[in-house]
Amino acid sequence: MVTSQLPLWSDKDATEGWSVRESQRARRLTVRVFHTGRVEVVVPSRTSPRAVERFLERHRPWIERKREEARRRAGPPVPFPPPQVALPACEEVWRVHLAGGSGRARLAAATPGLLALAGDANKGQPVRQALRRWLTERAREVLAPLLAQCARELGLRYERVLIRRQRTRWGSCSTRGTISLNCCLLFQRPAVVRYLMIHELAHTQHMNHSRRFWHCVARYCPEYRSLDRELLDGWRRVPDWVFGDEAS
């Protein structure tokens, strides 16, 4: 996936957090309004600027309504770099210590619960990248063992697990039994994380969302409906630095 050079609907959109992202995997134009109010338009490869313009004209009322809802629900601005990173999934809170120094931003666990951010902390994008690398690694350390434990409890098998940082999907399961988990699951409650893992493990038996699939999920997680709704709203609990001003 690459950022497209396709123009936006207006110059105003470009300065108000709108972006167009070209995707080789996309089959149709889609638009998403994030909880921060940022708008992302995903377009298939070789989409013409005029097609993007018509799409935005057609969906502008819906986009503006969602942006207004996001503004009403937005919390107070959060300082950056963040003074701490809370990970509800594993009940951890990591304090971020600005260790100073020069050069490329570097982040490492100094002691349990303390992250040392060395280097130039005033350069936003390198700091975001350092935080993202640490988040992905911490997710690998936490989520992979949790999935293995959940699979043993349920008596279900999978081939391997991948930890990814995705904008729109919390998890997936391939036909070969590879389960992908979003590192942003660390910002969700343990019960929600367990539901998502049960959901993906159930796909090892049913590669669809049929009635049989949901019966399988309900067998191990009777409260799956409420947890699924909570997960759908889970992006609001993901800090802005995980995706904001993304360059990597």
C-alpha cells in the first residue's frame, strides 16, 4: 500500500486531515473517518482523479456528519511524546522517560514499567516509529502466548501467529491456519482480547461467518455480542501516535 498522489476534493480537505491511499488489494473506493476526525480514502490502483472526486462528492454529507460526531466525542489533546503508555490487555502501564541525547530516537525498556526514550525527542515521526516498533514487539511477547494458551483451553489448533499493525482489522485467520493479530489489541480489555482470539480460532473450523461459526464462538464465549460491539469501538482507545502522520 502506498500513499497516492491523487488530488483531494479541495485544498481545504488537504489541510484538514484528509488523505488518499492507493492500495493494490482494494477492489473499490472506500472512505473511513477515524475517531480523531481524520479522513482516509482508499482507492484501487490506477483510479482516475475524476473517479475519486465523484466518490467524495457523493459521500461528503456522510463524511462531514461523522467528522462532527468525532469532534463532539474527542477528548482533550494528549501531549507527545506521551508521558506514559497504558496497555489494558496485560494490565501494564509504562512510563516514558526522556533520556536525552542526540541522533535517531531510540526506545528501550530500562526497567519493568519504564521506557527510556533516547535521542532527539523533538522529531515527531522518528519518535512515533520508535514507539510503534516497541508496541509491535511488546504485542508479540504478550499476544502470542495468550493465543497459544487460549487454543489449548479450547482444543483448537492453528499453524502460526503473526503480529501486525493494521488500520481496520483486529485479526484474521488464513486457510492455512495462520492467525494475524493487531498489536493495537494491547489497548483493549483482556475480555475483549480473549473474544477476538476465540473468534479467529473458530475460523480454523469455519472459514466464514455462518450460523455454525457463531455457534462455535458462542460455545466458548457466550457474551460475544457485547464484546464484539466493544471491539468495534476499540479504535477510540488506540493512541494517535500509532497511526498519525504515518510514514512507515
